[in-house]
Amino acid sequence: MSEHEQGNAVSVPIATSVLTYLVRSLVDEPDAVRVDEVEGRRGIKLEVRVAPGDLGRVIGRRGRTAQSIRTVVRAAAARDEREVDVDFVD
């Protein structure tokens, strides 16, 4: 396994843990929450998937909840010494 592949396994563990905790605390079906790390051109993207009925709860009115989650997770990613973007996927 190359050094790059090893880094993908746990590249942003603090940010991923914080994101998972926040999203699970908001939704009705916490067991359906899935967070995937995707390496992109502009760094790491954390893709969040939730049960179909829970997406609105995570995004919030006018996207305020989603934006707050992004802010907290970006701060957590600083502890991982990486930059991340959070994407909520249907």
C-alpha cells in the first residue's frame, strides 16, 4: 500500500468524527448516517448521506444548519491539519 493510500484510510479522523456526531444528533434515523471521504482537486470532501426523510433536518431553513455544520467541521479539520469541504448528498 502506498503512502497516499494509507493517508486516505484516516486522513481527517477528527473532522469525520465531529461531522458524524453532529449529523447523528440531528436526524431521526442515526443508524442511516454515512460519511465518506473523497479525495478531490481542492482537498478532501466529506460526503454525508442520511435517510431520505432526514435531509431537510440536516440542511435546515435556508441552509443555516448545514452551513453551521460546515463551519464546525472545518474548524475540527484544522486539528487534522487538512482542509475539508462538506457535501450533503441525496
